[in-house]
Amino acid sequence: MAMARPKSAGEFDAVELETALLEAWKSENAFQQSIESNRNGAPFIFLEGPPTANGKPGIHHVVARAYKDLVCRWKTMEGFKVERKGGWDTHGLPVEIEVQKRMDLMSNEAIEEFGMENFNQACRDSVWTYESAWREMTERMAYWVDLDNPYVTLENNYVESCWWAMKQMFDKGLLYRGYKVLPYCPQTGTSYSSHEVALGYKEVEEPSVYVKFKLIDDSASILAWTTTPWTLPGNVGLAVGPDVTYVRARITEQAENWVGQGGAAVGEEIILAKELMKEVLRHNVEIIEEMPGSALVGRSYEPLFPEAVPRGDSKTAWTVLEADWVTTTDGTGVVHTAVMYGEDDYNLGMAAGLPAYHTVGMDGAFLTGTHSELDGRYVKECDQTIIELLSAPGGSNGKGPESGLLYREKAYLHDYPHCWRTDHPLLYYAMDSWFVRMTAVKERLLEFNNEVEWAPDWVGEGRFGEWLRNVKDWAISRERYWGTPLPVWRDDEGNMKCIGSITELQQEVAKAVAAGIENPVCPDEVDLHRPIVDGFTLLSDNGKPMYREPFVMDCWFDSGCAPFAQWHHPFDGGEKFNASFPVDYICEGVDQTRGWFYTLLAVSTTVFDKPAYKRCLSLGLILDAEGKKMSKSRGNIVDPWDHFNREGADATRWYMVTAGAPWNPLKFDSNGVRETYAKMFLTLWNIYKFHADYAALDGFDPELSESKVESRPSLDRWILSRLATTAHNYHADFKVWNFHKACRDLEDFIVNDVSNWYVRRSRRRLWDDAETTDKLACQHTLHEILTTVCRLVAPVSPFMVDTMYRNLTGETVHQAAWPLGIPGSLEGATADAWDEEAAAATAVLPPQDMQLEATMALVRELAEVGRRIRVEAGRRQRLPCSQGWIVSGPDMEEFHDILAEELNVETIAVENDLDRFQQIELAPNFRALAPKARSEVNAVAGEIKNADDPSAMFAAIQAGTCEIRGVNIEENDVEIRRVEREGFAASTVMIGQGDDAQQISLVLDMNDTPALLSKGLARDITRRIQAKRKSLDLAIEATIDLEIWTQNAPEMFEQDREWIVTETRAAAAVFHSSSEAPSSNAETFEVDGTSVWFTVQ
RNA sequence: GCGCGGGUAGCUUAGUCGGUUAGAGCACCCGGCUGAUAACCGGGAGGUCGCAGGUUCAAGUCCUGCCUCGCGCACCA
């Protein structure tokens, strides 16, 4: 049995407390113990989204981890078995770039020269650069996750599971090889992800050209516009909008002031979108014909560079095609289509059967055979040549009009992506790529998404749903070095094999070797990375050598495999996997919508035909105090240690959770952490200290004494009811992900109800040296409040409450039961379903008494009202009033003494005669009045409000005889408001709402008597002496010698002198008469014209 | 351009079914109180509820348009 007798609390030092606890947790193995203690509980499966450890962790990582931890701890306290395996994302471009920068290997050639093996080794090492920083942050913030046995995406077992998954897709026909147009840098020989492209947008001015495409069997030309003249040799089609209106316009006269090259002859006919005619054409024209785009579809035109692209068997090459994405916002309403150099172009080309041939090599130069003046030249240097070729009489193909094929050139200013390493413009370039046919499983994706409980729901329905409804095939390959290699081998005829395991690889290698193909040995522990896997040559079914497709996989694929690859499924851990899929809970930033949230679902759908997760908490972005996104480049990342080392992890975590809804962007404000520390944690500590210090002093032991709740004073029953109500609301908010609301309300309860009312009102109860039942009641109450509050706070801020709970109960709060029940421990329960009633039966909360809560709310309200009255009447708080009256309202008899004390009133009485102090005013109740009075409502309301004699009107209303503007006014059409009669110090409060609304007034008697003046003075003197005691740092039980002189003072009664003596623990006291001069070392003060001197020794 | 989410006091924010005096906290000022903690209580000042229309007897709340910030998507031919 644990020691349950609290020790004195001591001063609060968050950092010291937290670091000491971290040590204790470590030596006790507290995290593992908290799981172990629930080993028979129902499982709640959490999946950690793996961070990459090659960047320093910032405060935004702390936020995500706080929410992960919060839910896991909460579920653990509910009795669920919540294992938390850590994970690391270790592959991918960010790692490569980091290494490239460090080693100055800024191109693929450089990497290959350096050696792929060496390079990948460098990546492998680089991955762990900040691992210890992550570990320290994770431990310090008390994110409980198993970092000693994490899954690591670069490990062979993990990669093997990814290979297995890939093979499942391959076997289902969901994996295919194709082209994808990607932003590509010929200098470095790499394509870029959209993230990198975003880094390199630059505003540039480039020549854009309007080109005439001469129709066959027609004198007219179709006009198209492009900002990339180098794509023109690759032109194989023109796209028009089927519903766009086009015109055929004839040039009627030469244009004046022509700038630049190009032009048109009088009589030439040009086709373009009607809407853009004015903007594009510099000549005067006459419109010959109008037609929709659909009328142009199928027309053939002369290729600009007939040599550049072979027709092949294409029937649609060099014809007009329709595309619904063609707009008339710029250009000519006709889009020049070069299949290999634009994404839309490529998709259109594939759909329409255009020939798909490159005119540009991987080095960025025109391929031989494009045009004699262009072959072998870097495309960006050819703009001028192309313009000249087009402008020549007859144009570049010699079949155009005499005026040439160029109509106009125009400098064009736009944002264009550039290589962020070499600064060269990127080329959109069609490249070999592998895809997962996500479009084939779109319906399943949508179904599974509907099954997910999203928080907030609009991310699931909106953002994520939108993404799925527009799902495209997943380009999964990257022509890089450091990643999970694509396990596909291919021969020169296009025969392919996808390898799903090491064993299979070994078998295939053996087969190849048997057929005479040389191969390195393939041991069981073969490293599944480049270049090792590239070294194996396999044998196709037709006996041809097969080489590995030289790609690695998108690293998002790796993390998408986490649910099974973390267990090395299907090779190991079958049970582990089967029992934990789909997972119950994931939680990451909203930026993972297209990232991890998607790839998890994409992989689980294609491989298992199941969803990957049941619940997903999508967190808002973390912004700095100015509302700017935190980023390395802005340098506005907050270092979590700034707060860990100042206010501590508890305050940091509590701040994060209470600052706003989890899914809303969080403006991280350092002052807010400070505020949380001072308000929430300091207050809670002081409540605890108050209890613990007296409990220690009195030897209080909750196990050895008893105090029945129903026989405790109403103040105790009130705070316990508030505790139960707060806990219920807290839990209800947790269930619907409203952690912010839950925690704000709990904080309010702690600060307002417990500290500012209960403890303040109870302070004197514990001062009593004797063992009274009242003191015991207070101690038990405080004990119950604190142990419950500790458990509620523990999932969010796990440190301080554990220290408190340990001292109060001898046990750790992290193995304590959730006060609202422990469903996870019930027979047959799962994370999704449990017996609510049986779970509730395990709850441990005091009884609720809503009536009592309402009454106390009123008492507190009246206490505030009383102070307001005093301020307004200019009567100081310490000068008592002889009498106070409460006018109407519920019975509060049992709280009259509290009120009397709060208000410093001798007696409180109830007065039912309203008219004695007050009169009424009437106010219209619009909700009731409006339907009856309709448009007259304002006029009627005005007459009610301004009634000369409201009492008389109300009497008429009650009698049913009050009619205004034809409307019969009934009682519920008006509200009665009370105002004070002239000459009374009173104030009125409204409680309740709607029909239950009630007004209660407080009236104070402001007349003085000698007795009151004496008492008031005594209180003032006492207060000054107490302050002096405090400033002298005297022990509470120390006694003093007291001397007091007064001048111009009211007579002080003997009983009040005695009161001063006992209150201030004076062993000896001398009250000098007013004729005696005060000692020169006496302190002095003045109150209401009375001067007082005193000495304390 | 499309979608999602915001815009309420100097700052952080609450505001339910539309109901007539928009509520807190921080900071500021005045006063009070304190063996009560970096506290507490009362009061003050501080708001065109992003802008403009509309619906309604009544709009922070509902509708339309616009401005603006954030995020995502698309485009940049």
C-alpha cells in the first residue's frame, strides 16, 4: 500500500520539477509501466507519422506531438492498451539535397562520379543528424512514444514490406509505366517536385510569339500564342475550346508603327477567338465568319517544322483538337500543343493519339533532325533563330504565306520556375515514370474516406474529399538515388517482373545465373538500396536479360506503407499487423492532407482494399506571433527549449491546447505561454500547496478518516458538484475533439471556482488547531478536488499533476483511472464500441446538485454586486454596514453568513416588499411581442418602454386590460426591470434566462453607528499590522508586542480591541489614549480622517 | 481562376435557434481588498463586429457581391 499522507508542498519551480520527474519516470520505466498496467485492456491503435530527423525540431513539431500524446494518454487512463511505436522517415529528396549541398555534388554526373554507393552512405549517415535533438525534445515535452524500437524506412525489413506492397499493386495491374511531364533542369539532370519548384519561381521577361498555322485546303491560318518558342518544333496539334466563339478575319489594310518581326499581308485570313481579336490583331480586319470551336475540330494544318516529328501512325497529328480547358483569358484562344512539353499537352496528346516524340534531349539541346539550324543547340538560346525562321517568306516550312508564319512577337512578363540551384529556367519535359492507377480505385477511396471520423469534419469532406474526387494516377517513381528502389526489372522488349521479397530476388537471381547471366551473390541480408540492387540482372520469360528500372520510389510511398511495414508484414509480425489494422487514430498537420493522409489511404486501398485509419485529427498550421508561417527561410521558428527552460513543458502544452481549436491555425505567442504558466499552473500549485501544507501539519490521511459528502457544509457540496459538472463537460468535449474548450473550462473552474472562491472562503477552516469535523470536511473536499483535477489535466500536461498526485495518493497519475469511467477495461470492449453504461458505472465523481450550483452562482453574483454598491456609495470595504436586504429571489438562508462576511454587513435579511426600495420599469420582450404586433412592434415597444407609470401599466397587463395600438399586451410580452428608488444604495442582478429569468436586488444600509465605526477602525488597524507581520517575515504562529496610538478616532470598543489582539497574535498590546504622543519609530496611516500609529515588536 | 478556413477592443479571443446594452483574458488608468499566489474584487477607457448591399419588426449571426489574410488545388498555353 502506498503512502497516502501528503507532505508539505514547497515552492514551485516548473523546470526543476519537470526535470526531476523525467528522471523518476525513466528509472521507473513509467511509460512502459503505463502500458503494461493495461495489458488486458482493449487495444487503442495509434500510428505515429514518421518525422525526418535531418532537420531540427521546432515548436510546430511540439504541437503535433502534444495532440498525439494527449489522446494516447487519455485513452490509456480510460483503460485501453495504447502502444506507441516511434518511426523515422529516412528516404527522399530532402536528404539527398542536404548531402549534395554539403558535399558540393550539384548534378547527377557529380553524384555518379563520386559514386552512388558513397553518396547513399552519406545520405544514410545524414539522416540521423538531428536524431538526438528530436529525442531530447520528445523526452523533454513528455511525448510518450517508443523511440528505442522505432520503425525506420531505410531498414531492409521495412523496404522489403514496401516491395511486397508494390508487387501487390503490380499483380493487380495497378502499377504501370508511362510518361509524365515534369519540371526538369537539364543542367543538373533532375526533375523537381512541386515543393522545390515553388522555391525557384522568378519573374522574367521572355519573347512570346503569335504564330500562324496555315490550314491545308484553306487560305486561312489559325493563330496561336506561346511563351516558349522552343516548343514550336514539337508542335503536333492545336487545341480550341469547343464552346468558344472564333472568327475568320481578313486583313483589310497594312498596320502602322509595326514593332518587331512578323506581320501579315492585306487579304490574308486569320482565325482566332473573337473575344481576343482586339487585343491580338494589329491590323484592321473584316470579319468574314463566326463559328464555335467545335466547327474547327478536325481541320489539318501544315507542320511548322516538317522534319522534327515523325507522323507515325497518328491520324490526328497536325489537326485541330478540342479541349475544355482552353480559355480566352490570354493568348488567342488557340493553344499550341507540343505533346512532350506540357502536362495538358501530354494528356491531350495521349487522349487524341498525337505522336509522342521528343525534339529536345535530356541535355536541353534540340535533337538531331529537328532543323538544320537548331540541331544540337540549347533550346533557350534558340528563341531568336526560331523567330527568324518563322518570319522568313513562306515561313519555316516554306508552305506559309509570303508574309511568313510569324504574326507578332511580344515581350511577356511572367513568373516562371527556375532551378533553385543553378538558376536556369526549368523545362517541362515528358519523362519515363511509373504510376499507380489511383483512378481505378477512386470509388473505394471515397467510400473509405466516408468511414473515417475526421476532425474537423470539413477537412475530410472538403479538402480531402475534393482531392479524392479529382484523384489522378500517382507518379510514384523518382530518378534519384536515395530511396526505396523500384523493384521492377525489364528487358528490352518491355517484359517486366516485379520482385516482392528478398527470397524472390534470390530465386530470380539464381534462375538468371543458371541461364548464364553473371550476377553478384545475393545474400539474405542483401542491402535493398542502390546501387546494390541495380547490380542484379534477371531473366525474362523469353530468356532475355532484365535490368532494374533505375528509379527509387516517392518517399511518401514509404510512409504510406507504415501500418504494415512497421511490423515487417507479411514476413513477420502477422498477428501484430492483423490486430492493428486499420489503426484507430492518427494525428498530423493539415499539410499532410495530400501527403501522409493520402498515401496511407492510397496504399491501404490498393493493397488491402481497406481504409488505413478510423480517426484522423488534422491540425492547423503553426504561425508566428505575427501570423506568418513558421519557416526556416523566414527565421521565425520558435525554439521549444526557450519555453521548456522557462515556463516548462506543462505550460507550453497547456497553452497550445487552450490557444484555439486544434484544427485552426495557431498564432504561437510566447506571452501566452507565460500567461498560462502564471494563471493556470501557479494557481493550481498554490491550491495544492494550501492543502498539502495543512494536511502535512495536521497529519491528514484520507484513508484513515472519513467525511460523508452529504453531511459536509454546502460550500463543500457546491464545489464537489461543480467538480463533477466540470469533469462531465470536459469529457464530453474530449469526445468531440474540443480539447481547447474542455481545457479552457477546466482552467476556469480551477482559477475561479476552486481558487478564488472555494479556497478563499475555506482558508479559515484550516487555521483551526483543533480536529473539527468542518476542517476534516474541507480537507477531504480539497483532496477529492485535487486528485480528480490531476487526472483530468494529466493527458494534456503530465508533469506537475503527477508530482501532486504522487504526494497526495502515493501513486502516479499516469496509471490512475479516468474519473469518468474506464471502458477499455471492460470485457469485450474495443476502441470503437463499449458498454457506455458499464463504463459510466466505473466513474468516480461526487454527486451533482444543479440547484446548489445555481444558488451559489447567485451568492457570488450578489457579493460582487455588494462591492459595486460600496464603490458607488464611497464606503470603504472594512467599515461594516449594519444591515443588508436581499429583495426576492430563492432561499439562500444557508449562505447569508458567507454574504455577510463578503459584504462586511452585520445582518442580512430577506425583504419581499419590492416597493420599499425599488420601482419597476417595463421592457418589451420582442420574441413574444413581434409575432403579435408585426410591423407595429417598434411603436408598441416604444410605448411600453416609455410608460409614465410602469407599475400601473403592469397592473393593467396582469388584469388583461392593457391594449396598445390594438395589441393586447400579456405578461410574457414584457420584462420587468427593477431600478432603485432614489436614496437607496442598491443594485439589481438578473439570473437565469427566458421564462426562468429572475431579478434579485441587494440593498445596503449606509448609516453609521459608533459600534460600526469602532469595528471598522479595528479592521483597518488589524490589516496594517498583518501587512507589517508579513513584511517582517514572521512565522504564522509567532507572537508580537503591540502599541497603538490614534488621533481624531471614533471610540474603540473593548471587544474590538480584543479582536485586534487575537487576530494579530499579540502577546501584549497597549492602546494609548489620544493625548499621548506616538513613539517616533511608529508607523502611521490614515483612514477616513483618523490617524493611527503603531509599533510591532 | 476554383475550393476550404479566417477577419469581433492595442493583443489573444467567446458569441447557441437572428431578439434590441457584443462577453472574457492580457496590457493600460482609477479605486478597493489581502497572512491570498506572478493573486483577487469593483470601476474606467478602448468596438463602424473587414467593406457594401439585401432579407427581416430585428443581423456579429442568414443571403449576395467585394476587400483582405492563411492554406490547398489549378493555371502560367
